[in-house]
Amino acid sequence: MEIIVWSGAALSVIGLCGIVYSIVAVTRAKRANLADEELRARISKILPINLGALFVSMIGLMAVIVGVMLG
């Protein structure tokens, strides 16, 4: 069960890195003083990355909980 906990922790860290990347990318887009349509287009490209990172992080945290409960 220890491998489930460590693999879940690794998934959570990967998800956290994706979330941080999304925050940095949106901040850069907002500071670039883009037109409204271009800003929306850039943020809409970042949104799937953010949702995927949240999903990976959630799966990792669930794996950690399952590993702790079973171990």
C-alpha cells in the first residue's frame, strides 16, 4: 500500500505544478494589456490545462487517502 501513497503524492505534486503554471500564464496574459478578444482566447487555451491539473491533483489525493486507509 505504500506504493499507492507515494504514487498518489507524486500525482498531487504534478497537479500542483500544473495549477501553478496556469496561475502564472493567466497573470502574464492579464499583464500583457491585450485586447478583450485576444485575452479571452489566451485564457480559453489555459483553461483545459487548469482543469486537467485539478483532476490529476484530485486523483492523487484520492490515491493517498485510499493507500492510508488500506495500509
